[in-house]
Amino acid sequence: MHGVRLFSSFARQRLFFINFRPSASRFTRPSLLSTFQHHQQPQLWYSSKSSNLDDMGKQQITLKTVKGSRDWAGVDIAVRDKIFEKITTTFKKHGAVSLDTPVFELKEVLAGKYGEDSKLIYDLADQGGEISSLRYDLTVPFARWLAMNPTVTSIKRYHLAKVYRRDQPAVSKGRMREFYQCDFDIAGTYDPMLPDAEIMKITVEILDDLNIGEYTIKLNHRQILDGLFEVCGVPKDKIRPISSAVDKLDKSPWEEVRKEMTEQKGLDPEVADKIGEFVLKKGGRDLLEELEKTESLASNDNIKKGLSDMKLLFDYLDVFGVTPKISFDLSLARGLDYYTGVIYEVVTELSAPPAATQGPVVASSSKGKKKSKVNKDDPDADRSDDDTVGVGSIAAGGRYDELVGMFSGKGKIPCVGISFGVDRIYSIIRKRLENSSAVLRSSDVDIYVMAMPEGSGENKNGFLKERMAIAKRLWEGGINAEFLYKTCPKMQAQFKAAEVGGVPFAVIIFNEQLGLDTVRIKELGLPDGHPEKEGVPVAVTDLVDEVKKRLKSTGGIEQYIARVKLQES
Amino acid sequence: MHGVRLFSSFARQRLFFINFRPSASRFTRPSLLSTFQHHQQPQLWYSSKSSNLDDMGKQQITLKTVKGSRDWAGVDIAVRDKIFEKITTTFKKHGAVSLDTPVFELKEVLAGKYGEDSKLIYDLADQGGEISSLRYDLTVPFARWLAMNPTVTSIKRYHLAKVYRRDQPAVSKGRMREFYQCDFDIAGTYDPMLPDAEIMKITVEILDDLNIGEYTIKLNHRQILDGLFEVCGVPKDKIRPISSAVDKLDKSPWEEVRKEMTEQKGLDPEVADKIGEFVLKKGGRDLLEELEKTESLASNDNIKKGLSDMKLLFDYLDVFGVTPKISFDLSLARGLDYYTGVIYEVVTELSAPPAATQGPVVASSSKGKKKSKVNKDDPDADRSDDDTVGVGSIAAGGRYDELVGMFSGKGKIPCVGISFGVDRIYSIIRKRLENSSAVLRSSDVDIYVMAMPEGSGENKNGFLKERMAIAKRLWEGGINAEFLYKTCPKMQAQFKAAEVGGVPFAVIIFNEQLGLDTVRIKELGLPDGHPEKEGVPVAVTDLVDEVKKRLKSTGGIEQYIARVKLQES
């Protein structure tokens, strides 16, 4: 028993992956995991050795990922997958089905969908055959799919996949060229604002479930905005450009936006000032009522329709209990042209770039903005140090009733959806975990199969086949188990392996004490003096049931399956 | 109650998604789902309407996916995801962690890794910056990652992702240009054959869990094969080409392979005949013993090492109980050059192309082989009708101890792994389900929230907000729920919606009968005369618990979450 006593203090506390105080334990973070530096990858040059693999390794190879892309490994991917799982579970809870489209589309399918940003599309080389490009988002492939499947007139679908943009990367801020999007859309003809309200509810459920911290859903309506521009006297052909200018109010003060309107976009300064009276307003239902009472707006059809939608939406949001998260914000305009109704964007305190002003009306603060040193003309340059780049909104979307119809030529399919910037959400949560006392592990092993070796020299027995047989029994019973790939490992080596993996339990063969039909189950990291410190003998035939019971009694198997805890209690 | 009685017969049986006889029910397959034809996508030409989205839709767009790629939707993706989940669950059970690499790699990272097949690599266009290509497999990215992370000296990793090959597609046979691979590899220095044996065990666990039907793991050892070639007198520079010829024995008879060796590859016919004496042998441990006793082989170092490995492996496979699935097959050579130890390939009865001979020794049957009409010179042509193309092996792999070391220049990292052809596995299972009586659904909704409308005309009340509040309560209790997006839907429409979605339960608001604090839970599709046919009244405050209990009592929540049943009982 010496081995057990000696090394059990190495083993992890059960609380290890829940709440762990470094000072209270000798446990150190496994060296394996510490190498999974997220957002940093070494550039190594190796001269490969000559080999019998003919062409391989004769040249020097740059060992890196393509700029703006990254590997996901270790704790990073464990945390990320947990986030993905929580999000998709909520989508499914609301009846969504999954859709998976190819990573590339015919170039003509993407052409003309993204305006100026089309230059950011990754093209595939022309190698004969069809000309294609990597997808830029998940919305156009969804529209293409709906158009190709004309009998589908309504669907709730989600799609979690990577998209590609040849934008200037800012890697440490989570602005990548290859990044994940997670889209949820409801297509179909329904009574007004019901799907819209459910999307707000889903958003709140997801962000609360992720414990993302303080956030606000900025909400506006395209028709109210368009109506305001009409009432203020914006010429029809200037409505979209002026709308784009307004959308910058989250980053720039009103004075700068006004300048863009009047100087760059040739808007009458009086019209700009009228716009300013409205677009700086934000609030809740009170703002809605204020607008309804404003006589100058009452006669505009767009505004009337928009306000009636918003009123209904607020009613439904009250039922769903999500109104406190909503800010009706007239400065929200959203870049994409295709929105036709409600639009929204979820921001956190981390969303705004550090250099941005605290509020659009505080014009003076922009003077302190220091010039970025990043060369913006080099599209490959990393803008991580560029202080005009923030994390951005963590989710955004809106209603687009015309897009699918235009795409396909078949009847209109009204759609409303939201896209979660899951890489940004990941960055926020990862940072929180780093700053917390949580220690995370990347594997899901429940129990480590060990044996106390016997004999010495040539007669030494590590009970390899017995360990294998017990692992087989556990696997076939649905339990995650490992054993050391050594014929005769020392006890210490086996405890160490369990410790590095953060494994909560061990099953130990003590042939001399117990024979081969009985083993000991030991919860690792129990404090000295605990009645089960030395483990508990169990018949091999009862092993699976006993392990399951123990996994359950320490917080439920669920807790061990969902190893990575995103929330701290 | 009239509405309920009238339409409950429309609703599905609880057994609907488990075992369903079309003749025993009026339930028809939802029209939505029937449009998700897998492997077939219509080519539609639409002339888009003019719109205010400037560039959009001014041209005619071909509505299709890129050749050799496909969308995954509806029941297809539900079945596929279930397969993915089962496979990755088993990987995790054995301690594997996930790794996710970018879809593209620097071209130089892929260059020279795939020999002749390098021509199949998809390149990205040169748009300035780095030159890159879509990944061809998951092994080279894994090796690149290991090389970039020098402190990682051992890892069990899995990776499930799409890979890209500009090969001639055979869409209906599951040979695509974009397809999923699912790789599991064990890297690290361990005692011999232990990781190798665990990979065989994992393979058997996965395929049995998927109920894939009859299959065989063909097993061989590169060193035995190389040693045989040496003993037979194959010149050193001809060993790899002769090995490739031997590998064709699963598709071609020995006579053709012999011809390739002697006529194309200039091998002495006597040497070829000696090879023929060995490579047509297959068996189990008996073959191992036969080879050990064959004097001509005993002195060859490669063979000695290979046989000693195989002997140990068979010992371990016996402990894991997987020996019955193994065929020690001396004709298995595997195409890739980098294997250094055991190699294996899993075949099913569907693996061989229909035109292939039943066994390599039956040379005459090749004469009946009809010429394919497919133009093999057109790389874009679909070879689905080409009868020389089979589904191929459903999993394959081996030991590659030199690859990572050569790649990175750092010390050797011995590896052994397997790659599952999950698209092929999907094709086999999908076909089985089509031929079975199973009816599948794509969404996971547990309960449909309904209300019996009251009043008429302007005073008609559909209890929308009450339905919303109940849905909110269910969602927040973790239950998958939907309601109809109509302010005042008829009872019939609500039952119909639940039926189309295959939803097992309804919660119904009957204000006149029960008031708003009590609802009825109704299991849909109960036979007439069942005591709970009309549902059971439940206080709204007890609703979540009651629904959970009912989901459990009808086979466990698990059953409803894992809607798609891959096995039939």
C-alpha cells in the first residue's frame, strides 16, 4: 500500500475542474495543456531529414497555419465545444434542425451578394471545371438551399460552421480570416413578430446560459429608420448611404457622423441636424410611446408600420420576460442592405474598440484617439494592436423578407434570423476563465485502470492483460477509461498519468491483497483521513455498476461528461 | 373536446420513430422531409427579379452545389449526426481529445505528401499573400500540428472534418470531392502493440455500436510484407511498386496483378510466382504459426520483427475479444508509403465494386467485366454508374512511426491511427434504414403547446400569450417545445403541426373547462379507448416536472433526444 499512500497526494482534488485554488494543492497544470497557447503559434523552420518518402521533406517548410487561421486544441477546444453545445442545445430546444452546406459555393452564387466586401471573398484556383469560392457567410448558402428545395416553405434551421473572409486579421482580438459563425433562422409566413420575439428569447437564453456577463440587445426597425430619413428630408437615393453613416454611431461621435453625411455624402446640413434629433435616442417602450406621440412622424407609412411591429414585439417580449435586456436604439442601422424589418445587435462592454468614445454625444473624446501604428495598406498585417478594432458585437441579425425570393425567383419566403459570433463569445469566456481560479482539462476520462506490480526482475508482473480486461469491461459498460500502455509500469507512473489527465477515479488491481476477482475503486485526491482514502474493494463483476454509482454520487455523470464548467458558482 | 377527439387520430404513435408499419396508421411521411433527397439535387435556372439590392440577381444563377459536394439536411443530417456522435463518444471513452485545424494549409505544407495524388489537391487562388490549398486529409495537418507544438510528445486525438479531393466523383456511391473523414490517432512512445490493439478494439466497438452488419478487419504488417518481397527476391527499388500491385488483389485477380508485376514493372516471373505463393494467403493465428514454421522466412529480420509484433497483437486482441473480426491477410498492402508496422482496412460486403471478382484466385470471372461507359478523361464526370467503382473500405489505417519526425525534424513520435470513411458508413446505414420500416424525423421537439380557441369573430381568443408563457416555462425547464406562430389557430392546425413534426406530446390549454392554471398533457397517437386518450389535467406549476416524468416513463428522455434510431430491434 506504500505506493498508494505515497502518491495519492499527487492526485487531483475532485473539485479540480470545478473550483480550484492553486494555493490549496500541489497540483500543477499539466505541461501538455500549457502548450496549447491560443492565439499564438510559433513559426518554426525545420530542415527535414532525407527519407525514403520520396518527395517529402526535401524543402524547408514553414510550420504555421495560414494567416488569420488557427488550430484548436486542448482546453481551448474543450471550452469552445462546450459553448457550441450549449448554443445548439438551445436551438434544438426551440425546434430547430441542422443544415450543412459545402464549404465552397459556385462563384456566381456568391457574386453580387456582399457589395464592397465582395473583395474579401476567398476564391479557389481555376483548375478546370467549375469556378468556386469559399463561403463568406451562412445566409447566402441557406438562401441558395431554400431556392433549390422549392417544397420547403418553412423551416427553423441552425448552422454552425466556419466562414472565410480575406479581411485584415486581428488575431488576438478574435478577428480571423477563418472563423465560426452560428446562425439560427426561421423561414416561413406567420403572424407578425412571433418568430422575431422567439429569436430574442433564444438569444437571452443562450447568453444567460453562457454566463456571458452584462450585455444589451440593441433593437431597431428598418422601416422606422427609413421613415425617419424620409420625414427629415433625405433624398431617396441617399437613404442607404446615410443609413450606413448612422450605423457608425457606436464607434464615432455624432459630430464625425454628421461630417460624413454633409461633407462626404452631400446631405443638406439642416437635414442632418433633424436626423441628429432622432438617431441619438435610445430607450424602451417609453421611446416607442414618444415616437408615437410625435406628430411629424405619425403620417409616415413606414414609421406607422414599424411602430406597430415594435409595439407588438414589446408585448411579446414582456411575455417572454426578456424586455429588460432590450435597448430600442435608433442609431442601430446594420450594414447589410437586405434587412426589411426588425434589426438587432448584441453588445457587451468588450464590444466597443478601446479608442471609441463612450457615447456618441461626447464628441471631444475622439481627439485623444492615438493613431494606430499598423499599416492598413498591407492586407496581411495583423491588426491585433490596432486600437480602432474592438471585439465587435457578439450576435446580430434581423428580418429579411425579400432575400430568398429575389435569390430564387420563387415566391417570397419571409425570414428572420440571428448570427452568433461564437469565436468572439469564446474569447470573452476564455478570458474570464483565465482570470478565474478554474482549472480545466481537455479529456473526459472517468477512471484510470491501474495495477500494483508484483515480483521483481524477469518475474515482475504488471498485470497488463488484467488491466486490459478491466478496461474492456468499463468501455463496454459505457465508462470512459484508460490504462498505461506499459507492460509493467510502476505504481507512481500510473498515478502520475491519472493526475496529468485530471482523472477523478482509479480502479486498482491488488493481486496479493485481494486476488484478481476483487479490485479497489479509489476516488483520487481525497484528503488524508477520509474513510475512503485507501479506496473501496469491489468485485470485478460489480465494477461497472459501482463506478456509475460513484460518478453519480459525486455530482452526476453529467458533471463528468460536461467536464468544462463555463460558469463559476 | 370535439377538436381533440376529431384530430387526435392524425397524431403519431409513440412508436412512430422507432418501428412503424405504414399499413397500421394513417400517418404519412411529412412532405417537408421527403424533399431532402440525398445524393440528388435539382439544377434549377432562375431569372431573378430586379430589386433594390443593387448587384443581386441581375444575372442568371445556376442553383446547385459545386460538383462532388452536397447539402446535408432533414433526416439525412439527423442520421449522419447520430453516426458522428456515436463514433466520437467511443473515441472519448478511450481518452481521446479533439483537434480542429484550418480547412486550408500553406501549399508547401501539403506539397510532396501525397505522391501522384497531389494533382487532386484543391488550390486557393493567388489573391496576394500566402499560397494555400484545401486540406487533402487530416493526417498531414495533425503531423504539422505536432511539429509546431514540440512539447506535445504523446496524445490521443480525434478529428472529424471535411477533406477535399479533386477526384472523379461518384456521387450516388458516396465518392465525393468534399467528404468527411473521422480520424483517431495515438501518438507517443509506448510498449509494443498496445495502442495498436486498442485501435482495433475501438474499431469493433464503433462498428458494432452502429450495427453496420457483417464486416472484416483485414490486417497485415508492412515489415512482414517487405520481408516476403526480400525473401522472394524482389529488388529493393521495386519493393514499393510491387507492394502497390499486391494491394490491387482486392479488386483484381492474381493473374492481372502478376501481369502488372512482370509486364509493367519488369519483375522476374519466377519471383512473381513465389510472391503468389504467399500473398494469396489469409487466416488468423494459424497463418501466423504457418509463417513462423516456414524455414525460408525465419531468417529474415523484417519478417521476424513483423511476426513477433503480430503474435503480441493477437494476444492482446484475444484479451479485448475482437479476434473473430480479424483476417490476417497477406494481400493487404495499403497505398500510402509512410506505414511502418501494422496496417488494416475494414471491408463490408458492399466494399468491393460489383464488377470485381469474388476472390483473387478466380481469374476467369474478370472476363465478364463489362466496360464502363463513363468518360474517365473528363475529371468532372460523375462515375456513379461506373461499375468498377465500389463503396471501398469503410475504415483504414496503420502504424506510421517516421512521418512526424520527418515532417518536423524533431525527435521521432511513433503514431498509429485509423480513419473512418464516415460518408460511406452513412451511405450503408441510410440504405438500411430506407429498406426498413423505420420512419425518422429531423427535429427534437418533445411537446407542442396548443390552446382550444374560444369565442368567435372579433372576440375569438387563441390564447397566444398563454401559449407563449407555457412555452417559456418549458424551455426554461430544459424541455424542447414549440407552438404555432398564429394568434388564433384552429385546434386542427395545431394537431397537424405537431403531427408533421412527429412530436410525441401536446400540452393543451382548455380555458372553459380547466381555467388557465390547469392544462392537459396528452400523449399523441394513443389508441382509442386508452385511459389517457383525452390527456391528463396538470397544474401549470407542475408542468415541467410532469412532462419530464412522462418523457422518462416512455423510454427515457434519452430516447427522445436521440430521436434517430440507427438500430432496429
